[in-house]
Amino acid sequence: MRDRHNVRGLLALPAVGGLGALLAWGFSGMPPFGSFHGFYGQLLNAIALPQRHTTNVVTAIVFDYRGFDTMGEEFILFAAVVGVVILMRGDNEQPTMLQRTDRVHSDAIRFFGVTMIGVGVLVGLWLAAFGLVTPGGGFQGGVAIASGIVVLFLSIGYPAWSKLAREEALDPFEGIGAGTYVAVGLAALISGAPFLHNLLGPGTPGTLWSGGSMAIINWGVAMEVAAANLLLYSEFLQRYLGPKE
């Protein structure tokens, strides 16, 4: 066994050395520290607000200027979650069950935990709602919403979590959230405009009504990201803490 590891190490040396040399060559061509040549960013900072009426330029880039790329990123997440769920549900081997120590007996932890659920979900909704106005958006808000709901498991235990985060309820939300992005783009095509064209107008800058159809895409992404994360949590907890069938 030791000889096999030695052979693997010797075979890996040329590959690691080649990658190291390539990395060093790449770093040698970098501009000096502090220099900035991002004309693309400067241009978008100048035109995003007049054109898209969104004070958060990053959201305008993600959901409008390169919205088609972002749709691909969303479906990468969708496909990754579907793949993990299929692998975990299709594994016929019984997992090693952990000892049931997830029950929380402290009233203080349960109280503050339940309180933080509301705080976490509220912060996530705020990040998603104001994603076109301030730093945030559907991706960040969806993760925050899912993280707030996971506090239910941490503060109360698996039985209460399993009643709320059911797979039958989460699957439709993930599909609807991902489909919303495509639906907005197809609606623009049907109207004779380019894919993902803003059919609702730019809206009023600095308000929740800014961005037009970007707001619909933003909420669809928030729904998909939150449901995808919760579905992953649910699968892992069901596998290692749930009862055997």
C-alpha cells in the first residue's frame, strides 16, 4: 500500500509542477497592485441608473445586462440540487443513524431560537425586496431565508423541522422559482421584444417599483434559492436523523 502511494506521489509531481509554473506565469503578467482598468464597470456605473432606474448597479448587471448568463447560473444550482436529491433518494443502503441528541431542553434556547427564525426570515425578505435599491437581491435573500428557517431545527429539533420543511412542499417552490425566470424571458419574446426585455418599464428609482420586470425575476430567484437550500437541508437531515422506513 505504501509503494502504491509513493508511485501516485511521483506521478503527481509533474502535473503539480506544471500547474505551479502555469500559475506563476499567470501572476507574472498581472498589473501592479492598486491599478484598475475596468472600463466596463465604470461605464455601467454611469448608465445603469438612467437606463434601468436601479440604484443597485450589480442587480442591473445580473438581471438585465447579462441576464441570460444569470439564468444559466440559476439552472446550474437547480440541476445540482436535483442531482444530489436523486442520489440520496436512490441510495438503497441504509445510512448509519446518529444517536438522537437533537432534542433541545433549554427553554431559553428554544425561545431565542424561535425569535431568531422570524428575524432571519425577515432579513432575507428585506434583502430580496430591496435588491434593486440597495446591496442584496434574490440570491442573497434566498440564502438568508433558508438560513432563518434552519434555525428551527437548531433550536427545537428534528421533529418540528420535518413538519415544516417537507419535500412535497419544497419541490414546487423550487420549480416555480426557476420557471419564473424563463417565463419572463418568453413573455418578452412573445411580445416581439428580445429575450428578457423589460416589458413593465423601468419604474421609479429608489423604490420597490424600480427595475420593472427585473423585480419579478428577482423574487423568482429568491424563491428558487431558498427552496433549493431547504431541500438540501431536508434531504441530509432526513438521511442522518430521520426514522428508517
